[in-house]
Amino acid sequence: MDQVDEVIRARLTTDVPLVREVAQYIISAGGKRLRPALLLLISGALGNTHPNRHTLAAVVEFIHTATLLHDDVVDESTLRRGRATANQTFGNAASVLVGDFLYSRAFQMMVDVGSMRVMEVLSDATNVIAEGEVLQLMNMHDASIGEEDYLRVIRSKTAKLFEASARLAPILAGAPGPIEEACATYGQALGTAFQVIDDVLDYEGDAEELGKNLGDDLREGKVTLPIICALRAGNEAQRELIRNAIEHGQLENLPAIQAIIVGTGALDAARQAAQAEAARALAAAQQLPTNEYQSALLQLAASLLDRRS
């Protein structure tokens, strides 16, 4: 990961001071770096020491960071990773344009790798992510959204880059098709579980630990799995309260809605859904060679359900 950070620093070079300042602001905030770590762990499991693995790990982090910059503008977010978002600090225009810079820099780096297959995987992923963003926008403030629609959004918007990161490692290693598909399945399942837990934490987490404001999903009118489960299990009065909050983006009833989500067992139901995805990831990882890296991938999937930030 230190080598990935070196690549990130080296490729953030630009003669435009504002681009450099905004890009360094968002990337220096840290974060879990799960997507590049996933690529490196799977590379290790497959015995792949190809030098391009660090470049591609930086590429997926640049793509992820670009989506964060754009997301925060669309969602009008003010807090991420415990500090003001880039759009709050530098303005919407700078955030959108620097996001574009990071996307285009990522594609320059892909070209450097010189693999059409790598280009195909990452260009497809960025296109699917964009579709997922638009789908989510279309679903805003619609309390009738069901679990299938919700999963379609998160598998496009979040899990797709996890899947691409996991797929790149076996491509670099020249691994056979079944291994590539097992890695892709692991990434997709891990990314889906990660997002479900993220949505659970928006209603039961701690704002200081999360580094973002609780109830942001409700304010934005996002129908996530805890809400879907609560609407399914609640009585008519509870459903009406939740529907009204989603449709109007109201936060004044957040404590009451949190109580409904807990009381109806919606958080437990959402965690069970995440657990099923984690189990799918574990089954996929079992197909990889047995070594310390595979062990770390198994541990990552198992521990995901216990995250609190």
C-alpha cells in the first residue's frame, strides 16, 4: 500500500494549483483504501508480483475518489471522513472538475499498462457506476422502491468497482477463467455487503466514528435496505411516517424513524442480507490458493459485518 501511495502522489502532478489542492485534499483524507487493498491481496493470493498491480491499485482509488467528489455535489453532503467535503471547502464547480481530472488521469494510467482487457474491465465499470448514480437519482424520494431496485443500484454504484478491482488481479496474473470469475464474485459480494452495512450504520452508527452526518440518507430521500425492511414490517402509521420523511427529505422525525427501524427488526434483517453476501464472498475466496493472502481475504469478508465506521 505504501507503493500504491507513492504512485498516487507521483500521478497527482499538475501545473494547475487548484486541481492539485483539491485532489490532494480528498485523497489525503485517507479512507479504508479497500479497493486497492483488494487488488493487492488477490494478487498475493495468486502469486502475482506484476509491477503494474500498484499502478492499477492507484487507478481504482482515483476512480473511487472521482465518484466521491461527484457524489458529494449531487447529495449536497457537507461531511466525509470526519471533515468538510471538498465541495463544502472549495465549491461545487471545483469538485466536479477535479473529479473529471481524476477520471481522465485514471484512464491515462490504464493506457500505460498496455492491456486492452484491463481497459475493457475498467471502462465498463466506470460506465456501470455512472448508470448506478443515475438510477439512484431517479429513485430519490420514492418510497415504493423495493429490495430488487435497491440491490440493482448498489451493485452498480458501489459493488461494481469492488468487482473490477478483484477481477484485475487475475487478469494481470494470467489466471484461468474460473479463477477470474471467482475473484469477481468475491469482489461483487464484498462490495454489496459493504454498502448494506454502510446503510445500516446511517441509522445506528455514531457520527464521530462514521465521519459523516447520521440521517444523510433520509435527508437525501434515499430508500435503503433498513428503510425497505421497516416499511415491510411496520404498521400503517409507522409506514406513513417513513414514507412522508422519504418523500420530503425530512429529518425532524429521525429519532422516531430510528426507533421504528430498530423496533421492527429492520436492522437485523438488513444485517442478515449483508451476512448472505459475505457468505457468498467467503465461498468464492475458498476457490483461491491456500496461503496467507487467501486467509486475509477470508478474514476481510468475515469481519465486514462487525464494522462500525
